[in-house]
Amino acid sequence: MAGKVKEDISALSRKLIEDARAGVFRPVYVLMGDEPYYPDLVCQAILDNCIDDFGKDFNETVCYGADVTAEQVVTAARRFPMMADRQLVVVKEAQMMKTLEDIAVYCNEPLDSTVLVLLLHKASLDKRKALYKGAQKVGVVLDSPALRDYEVPGWIGRFYSEKGLQIDPAAANLLAESVGTDLSTIALETDKLLKNLPEGTRSVSIADIEKNVGISRQFSIFELTKELSFRNAPRALSIAAHLGNGARFNMPQAVSALFLHFNRILKYGALLARGGYPSQEDKAAALAGVNPYFYKEYDTAVRNYPLPKAMAAVSLLCEYDYLGKGGDGGATPDSELIVELVAKILNT
């Protein structure tokens, strides 16, 4: 369901951007949510298309929430445009406005000649209050939730598909690991990547990501989880040592990625323990966020980590999550903790 919600946000954003380019606008926009990528895209599309260059000095007002009051915003929104059909009022970082909720009064009688945009950065309106309800009634609310780590590779695949590109699932995983969950950064790295690829490229491989994004698959959490799945001890320990000595290594993030992996193994193992061959729907639910391309790896992993071993691995990860966050007073450096953890998982 979460993935479906995020696909809907992407579709709504595309529709609002297409409308803006076609000169179709709503009286009020509330662009909000923990993930700023889509709200920022829609706001920029409105800024680019609502008022022509000639009229921007007279009919476009852009302000910041920390600098204005609700009364000032409402007053601006109730002005009539000068020698034009409409005016635009944009409040960026609207969550900084102490009296933000007071703008609800404007939603009772918005002007047809005003486009009012409230852009909240990594914040949301209270859905129980009048401003949210009023904006929904007379305009549009775009609520963009943050993606979880496991959802990012799927989002990357859809993002590339919208650009007419196919990205290898392993390459999407590698890019997600390198960049994290910030969609704006993913889009920026993608733009840089596309500029360096040969004209006419329609498929993006792991080699393309390694070359242009600056991360090596050879020493990545993605590769570590794979080697653990296959119980390849020498390789897994080598990767763990390399990762632990990296300048950007973060033990809690590494433990989080490993926990997600072994939690999937545990859920998949529990599904198989029921007997019979699971349906594709049940398998997809147990391996939520996993591209079917990687199902064979999990078929191997559940054999190497039957339920008692998978549970032991999850227990170890909980213990090392505590240690990685300073639970032992920082007595053991992260570079040693990660190797120690991997060794114990392999010995479960």
C-alpha cells in the first residue's frame, strides 16, 4: 500500500506540472510532506508557467514563512492582478510561519484571479484543522511522504522508466545505497549520469553507476548482504573490513540494512515453513521491496539461514545496533564492530 501511495504522489505531481505548463491552475496549493522532491518540483513548475516574464514584477510575490504573517499573505492574495488575468503568491518554507493556520480564512472565499501556493519544507499541515480542509476543498493538497530505504530501488526503477530508460535492478540497488533516500539527490546524480552516457543510451548498468556515481559494487552493503546470503565467509569478512575502514562508514546505517535483509529472510522462511509452494502475492509480501530479479538469492538465503539461524542473526543485529549507537561507551570502534558482527552471523 505504501508503494501505491508514493506512485499516486508521482502521478499527481506529473498532472499538476502538466496543468501548469498548459496554463491550468488551482486557486490554492498546499505542497507538503517529509519528502520535498515532489513539492519542490510542482512549485517550480507553477513559478515557471503562472506569470510571464513581463508580469513577474507586478503580479508575482514570493516570500518566506519566517518573514511574513498570515494577515500579510491573505492581504497579498486578495489583491487583484495588474494588467493581467491572474497573480501568483508563493510562500516558501510556510511551516516557519507562526500564524500559518490563520490563512484558512482565505480558503473560504479565494479569488479566481489569485494562485496561492503554500510550500512546506519537510513538514505537513495538521489534517484535522481548517487550513488543510479548506485547501482540499477549493484547491489541491500534495502530501509527499518520505521513502523507506527498501522502497528507494523501486522508485529509481520507475523514475528511470519515466525517462525512457531501463536500469538494471542491481544498479538501482547500488545507486540507492550510494545516495540514500533523498530523491532530489538521486535526480541530481541521474542528470549527471545521463550527461556522461553515450547519446541514445536506453539501458543503465552497474558499470555505468560505478563509473559515473563513484561507488564500487565490490565493497558495498548490497554486496555484503549478497555474500552473507550465500554464506561466503572470506568474501563477506573482506567486504566488512573494507566498509568499516571507509571514511563515510556509519555503523547504525549498516546494521539497519543488514536487519532489513535478515528480517526478509526470516519472513520468507516462515512463509515456506507453512508448507506448499507460496503464491507470488505471498512471496512478494514476505519480500516487500525486493525486485523479483533477486528472488533466487533469497531462495538460497533461507536454506543457509533456516528459521533458528535467521532469528539468531536478527537477535545479533539488535545487539549490535545498541553497540553501534555507543551502547558500550564507544569502547569498540565501528571498523571492528562490523567485522565482529559479520563473523558472528556467519557462525550462527
